[in-house]
Amino acid sequence: MRRSAIIVGCSVALSATLTSCSAPAATDATDTGKASKSGYLTASDASFKGTGPLTVQLDYDSVEAGGLDPQTAATARSWSIESLVYEPLVTVDPKFGIEPLLASSWKQPDATTYVFTLRKGVTFSNGRALTTADVVGSLQRLLKSKAAYAAQLGPVKSVTATGPTEVTVQLAKAYTPFLAALANTPAAILPMKEIDDGSLDLTKEMLGTGPFVVKNHKQDQYWNFTRNTAYRDTKKVRVDDLKIEIVPQEAARLAALRNGSAAVVNFNNIDSMDQLTGTRNAKVVSQANSDFYYLIQNSKNPDSPLADEKVRFALNSALNRTEIASVALGGQAQPTGVTPSVLPGACDPAKLPAATVKTPDAAALKKAGTLRLAVYTSEPAVGQIAQVIQQQLAKAGVTVKIQKYDDTTYGAKVFGAKPDFDLAVGWFAGYVDASMVSRWWNPVLAGFSGTFLNDDKTLDALIDKAAGEPDGATRTKTLADLCARVDTAAQMLPLVTRPSVIGYRTDQVSPTLRTAEGYGNFLRDITSYTLPAGK
Amino acid sequence: MRAAAVRVRRALAMRSYDGLFRAAVWVLGVLLLVTLAGPFVGVGGQPDAIVGPRLMPPGAGWPLGTDNLGRSLLPRLLQGIGTTLLLSCLAVACTALISTALGVIAGYRGGRTAEVILRIGDVLYSFPAIVLAVLVAAVLGPGRTAALAAIVLVTVPLMTRMVGTAARAVARREFVTAARISGVRAPTIMLRHILPNVAGTVAVQGTYALSVGILVEGGLSFLGYGVQLPDASLGLLIQEGGLYMVGAPWLIVAPGVVLVAAIMAINLVGDSLRDRFEPRETRSLV
């Protein structure tokens, strides 16, 4: 259940397909949002000229061991909230390409060298100008840290300032997802001068170059942001006060959207789209994600039948991902391999070895016996997926007992030092390059999966190869091999993608929402939101 | 002792009760009947079978509609009633056993024994019921065992106190003193002289404990600590239905109505029994 984050990169054609798949279910005749230009579910209405406050409700808050330090943030929620304050060198465009942010441009003279030129006129919210020292210091700090995300940056050999506004990153070997990895909040550029002189405690305070500054925050209750007056485009930002309320109950967030006490709301139940049908001034959309649900088969317990690859593969063969997507997620999700199926170059889940098995190995299934399947309570879809899996495996003669835990207990049972589970359902952020998330299948790189995942050297080699090859037919073949190996080893099985459901009040805000998102940040374009004049 | 037995017999005579009591008994009887007969007759099919499209309103193949996985709500509701009632009844039976034993000992012995028993009960009683239940479930792990233990722990303190108070009053009466002077052993006195005289209190408190048990089970399942998927309980069905209150109201209305009816019926039965055993008290519900 890593709530770590997601995406980068998706083709125009794929975006169009996803748009049609995720057409808004609840609409309102007075909706003024402009319907999807390519890559967008909705674009903000330029005729809205107002400024003012905006209230957003989310289901849970950012909770990190490293406090508010963005580099140690490991969940998509933290990345979203902290991205309101911090910015990285590059960002992701609506079609999962990489575009400039704090870097105005970059060059790649060879496969292992990246030269970034910094944007002019960028200052931190305290008024100090961004320097190359901040960029070099931030990236070096991340690489030296024990943050899981550091593994996503790849084999960085050096980061040096090579001019007054130029920073060069040298890699030890080619690493295709490097720019995609830089485009996420943990790789944000921090105010290194203030950190080094001790005047800023990153775990307790936030000081960035982004559009907002934090006014106050009460854990698990609310965040209050105000517009960063030092932000380079501050005059274009229409939201001058942003309140994020943490409301865990789905029904309460539904009610808030209905009565207008919140302007933007996230839902984690796909059926919330139907619940708001016909609600005046409320619109709900489904945003595709590269995030996907997975099934862990704990292979590290030598006494478990799951230690046997044949048993794991037989169980994998008995799963029907298409049925999981249609029954548990109302058809809003799609089957996926370890390369998120919404990303370019992803493998075809229908061609995976287990999917092509007509009759699962009965002898191996018999050995499976009774298995415990751990799920957590905060996300209804996880329980629904578990029940569909239970039925599918029951048909194959395998008894599955679902064990439902609160999130903390689930974390301890699955990711603790002594895992106590046979099967577990959770989800990963899928990121924006097809090879990125596969690094979590290497327990040495991931760090958190070594207690339930055996290190597979063949798989590790494929993960490295997929990361090192440039985009093209060869890499697509390598990604297909990678998917097949994950599917055969069946230690951690990608199941189906995990869509986001976002609701908003058309009488309070005209948001810009992308068709698909890679790092789980549905507030990514908040600086483009427009508000009605009354605001 | 004979007088006590007569009182119990009179208390159980249906015709001497009012319409509310009889209606409540009928409701409980019907719930019990459909719960027991449902699985054998195969009413509505298998509770975990996917029978149609998701979130369908009541129709021919699914008389109470379908849920978010396309399962018919009717067999799940029947399973839920059975789970909730069975779990609660079992838990209350345990509660009655423990509380009666502790209450009678405390009432008869008095002194330090009573102080220790009743003070431990007071400590448990000071926790809000659902917090105590969640604590128990967190220690034992989610599931029926945890739900059962939680209901017992939540309902034992009050019943022990009530039985203890009743037993103390009985222990002071002349026939108990006479038995003690005659050399009758303490266990025999408690079993043959005190227990029959506190049976009414146990019966009344048992009905209240049953309704508390149903609510605790519902609360635990609502929070994910009770009955585990795909089994249904009333609490779990209400939890699931709550997410679909507007788009698919049948998912919360049916289990909600049954839960309200069951608790009302149990409380009315308890109230009537109390009126019968303790006629000097005023009726609390009506």
C-alpha cells in the first residue's frame, strides 16, 4: 500500500482514448468548464475573472516520518500538497512529456550528461533569488539521503555548477527515466542557504519557489495556504487563499460537494460519480492514473506454499484482471502489467504468460491450501478487489480468508520487519516512465520490499536494462520481457490501474484537470484555475 | 425459591403482556425464522455470488437490489441478520454467565470481594463502549472472535453491577440467613437460594445487553474490526450502504430498517420483562 506517487508520459492517441473512457458521469447544465482539449478532462474558463479563496477537501493528510521535508516524502498525497510550495527543475506535460519548470531549458550532449539552464527571476518566498548552489545542494542532499525516492534518480555520478545559471548532472551510465524522476516533488529545489545556516528546519517549515506559502497546518485537520507574493507569476494565480480540509469520511465529502462547502473534492470510491448524478452545480470526473493495484504473494516465508514459484504462478493464472476491473472498479480501470498500461511503451497485459494459460496448474493450486489475504479499510476498492480475487481463486479450489485491517496495522503486517500475511492487496504510484515503478521489484533498490520479496537477479538485470535503454523498439521489447518475468515469478503482481475521482463545484471554480496523471497530483494545475467574478 | 419460579413462569406467559411486547416478540421471531430458514430454503441465492450488474435497484432476480459487486442484497441481508443476532446472542450468553457468577459472588460475599469485582467493573465501565471494543479488536485482530470478546467486555460491567446489587438484597433476606445458620455451604446457597431470585434481573439485563451487543457489532464491523469480507453483518452492510446513500439507497435502507426493528423489539421485550419483574419501576420506553 505504498502511497507513493506516479506518472510521466502518454501519447496523444492514448490520451484521447482515456478521455473517452473516463467521461464525467455527473454533469450539470450550467457547467462552464471547457471540455477536453487534448490531454485535459476540463480546462479553466478564461471568462471567469474572479479571485478569492478556494476550499478543497481530501480524504487523508500527508504523514511522513521526515515531517514536511519534501525529499523524504514517500506518498502521493505529500507530493501533491508539498508541490504547492516546492518546485523541481522540470515538470510533466499533459501527455507525459517533460517540460521546463525551474530550468528554462536543458541539453543532453551525450547519453549520460544533462546540462540545465536555470530560469531567470525565480525567488524563494522569502525573496532570495534561486542560485545554482540551491540546485546542486538539493540534488546532492537527496542523493545522500536515505529517501526511497533517491533510487529513482538513477546512477548519478556528479552534480556540479558549470556556470552562473548552469548545472550539469553526470550519470554513471545511461538512465532514460532521469528527467521523469526529476519532475516530482522529492526532487524539488530547496533553499540550501537557509538549510545550511540552520535558519530553516525543513521538517517543520516550508520555504519554496512555488505559488503558495503555508499560513498554518493542523495535522489531519487542515492546511491553510496563501498566495506567494514572490512567485514569478503571482498575478496570474486566481486562488489567493487555499484551504485544504482533511475529511476522511467519503459521505461527508460527498455532502460537502453537494452543499457547496467545498469547491474541489477527491473521492476514493469510483461509484461516487454516480452518487452525484443530477446534483446542481456539481461535476465529477474520473482521471486516469498510472497508479495500479497489486497483489503481493509473500514468497519469503519458507513454510508457505507461496515460496514455490509454481504455486504463485498457478494462482496468478487463476486471476482474471479484466473481471477485477469491471466488477470491483466499475469498468473505470484497466488491466496492467508492471509497466503501467496508460504509459507509452507499456506491455500488453493480455499477452503476459499467466494470461495466456488456459488451465491453471491444478496440482500447484492444490498445494496452495488456505491463504490469508490482507487488505486495509480506508479504500473501499481494495476490499472489493480482494473479494473478486477470493471468488476467482475459490473457483480454482483455493480458499482465501480476507483479513481487513486499519491502515496502521496493515502497514505493520505487510511492510513491518516480520511480515505476517500470505497475500496482500495495495497500490503503487506508477510514475511517468514505463520502467520507473519496476524498481520496487528489486528489493535492494526499494528497501521496503525485502522482507516479503526474494531478490531475482534475472529480473534485476531486466529492470536495469529497461532503465538504461533509450525509447524505441528495443526498449519496448525489454519492457515486455520485464513484464513477463514479473508475471512468471509472481511475487508481486500488478492487477489493474487505479483511477482518481475528482469532484468540483462549477459555481465556485473552473479547474484545469488532466486526462491522466502520473504523480497523483490532481492539484497540479491549480495556478490555472479560474474563479467566478463573485469570488 | 418456589415463589421465584412462579414469578418467572408468570413473566413468560405471553397473554399477560401488552400489544407492544407481543409485536416485539413477533418481530424477533420472524427475524429468527428467516435467518434460520433462509440458507436452507435458499432464499435469494448465495450471499457471495455475483448475480447481476452492480448497484441495480430491486428487480426480479434481486428482490432487494444488488450491491457494489453485483451481489443480491437479500441473501446478504439474511446472512447479516444471522451473523449479527448469533454473534450478539452468543456474546450475551457469555456475558450472562460471567456477570451472574461475579454478581452473585459479589452480592453474597460482600466486603473486599465485592469491592474488587465491582471496582474492576467500574474501570471497564469508564471506557466508552466502542473505544473498549476497538481496543479489544486491535489486540485480538479483526474477526468474529474479536467482536464476541468486545461485546462481552462491554456488556459485562453493567450486568455484573446490576446482578450484584440484586444479589446483595437477596443475601440479606431471612431465608438466606436461615440457610447459612443451618450450615448450608456457600456455593449451595448461591446456587439454590440467590441465583433463582436474581434470574429476573439477569433476563432483563440480558435483553439490554443484546441490543448493546448488536450496536457494538455494528460499530466494529463499520470500522473494519468485526466480521470479515465477504461475510455480511448488519453493521457491515450499513457501512457499505452508507457510501451509496443517494445513488443506491436500498443498500442502506434494508439493513438499517432491520437493525432499528431488532433493537426496538429487544428493548421492548426487555422493558416488558422489567415491568413484570420490577413492577414498581416505571416503563422507560413507552
